[in-house]
Amino acid sequence: MIKTIVTGAKGRMGSFIVSLIGNDPSFELTAGIDIEDNLADFIENCDVVIDFSAPSSSAENAILCARNKKPIIIGTTGLSNAEEGAIKGASKDVAIVYSPNMSIGVNVMLRLIRIATQTLGENYDINIVESHHLMKKDRPSGTANKMAQVILEGLGGNKEVSHYEEAMAKRKVDDHSIRICSIREDEVVGDHEIEYRGTGESIKISHHASTRKIFAEGAVRAASWIIDRPAGLYTMEDVLFLKTCA
């Protein structure tokens, strides 16, 4: 049985994860941590931490887990470069899965984007549109930023990234940037679409999330996978073995 602590346990994602763990006989919830609690008071009695708290808290929790040799799954988005740097530093001492989106489907989409970008090269203009609920704080979403990162890796970093809110302006002839448009409306869980537009054709890859349960399921899967892994910074692609795909 995997003894698990969930941070951000009272939040939207945290509550889903707590529910899943409670119904999984291979897991035991040893603590549900929220803003009024201190992870340090519970850290000894666990095998893994699942963190969906806040950017500054996630960085601090990663450092604490590294100090106590407890692997951690981090699904929090909106982290600063400094906070991401703290997580990367902590991963030298403990295994960390850090992913802006724990959905299995989204990570398959990222793999398809990697293949499409490497195949199409720089001859296609690229647009990304992401839609989320009104309460989502970060723009663009962590997933949209990850999509852009995958594209830049495939193109050797030879593109600029431009951002729009609610609507994307008509592309100018000399604009070949990766364009991201962030839309906030109603109770949209999370929609992402990427379009590669070339001369005479366009290709679209999209993912629609109808429930947050898919992110919770991915986080729990990652928690099971990370046990006994060597120190290092991992992603959901590692968890799903997508990096071994052609």
C-alpha cells in the first residue's frame, strides 16, 4: 500500500485526487494538506506526495521532499522561472514528476505535436488556442506553454511566441511566430487546439477535457510509477513511456 499525502487537498483537483485514493486499495491517504496545515508535520509518514497547491508552495514542498527523500508529483501551474528552478534543484536529490497537465490524453497530444513539428518543419504557421474556466489564474495555460515548448524544441528554438487574450488578430504576412490565444469563459474544464497552417492545407490536433477527473487519474498513476525511481526530474511522458515511442 502506497502511503500518500495530498497537498491542496481542499481544492478542485486535490479533492478529486483524495477521492480516487480513497477508492484505490493500493493507496492509503495519510494526510490531506491545505493552506492551514504544514507539510513538514506529516512528511515522515508517507511514501509519496501529490502536490496541487500554489506555485510558491509547490516549490517549497519540492525542497522539503528532497530534504526528506520523499518523491513528489507536482501538477501546479503558473510557476515562475525561480520556482521551476527550485524544483529542478530539488530533483537532484529526489524523484519528481512535474507536469503542467497530468491527463493521459493531453500527453499523447504533446507526442503528436512533437512528431508533427519535426515532420512539417518551419513551413507552416502555428496557432494554439486554449480555453479554461473563469477562475483560472494563469494565461496562457501551463499546457499551452508546454505545447509551445515542444514546438520550439522541434524547431531548434527558431521561433518567437506571441500571446493574445480572448481573440487572435489576423496574422500579418511577415508574422511567423507561434501564436497562443487564451480564452476564459464559463466552467470550461480545459480545451486545447493547435493548428499548423500551410499553403493549401492545414492540420489540427485538439484535446477536450470534460472532467477534472482525468487529471487526478494521471496524478495517481504518476504516484504509483515514481516509487523507487532514482532522483531526477520526470514528466508524464516518462510515466506513460511515450519517450520510447517512435
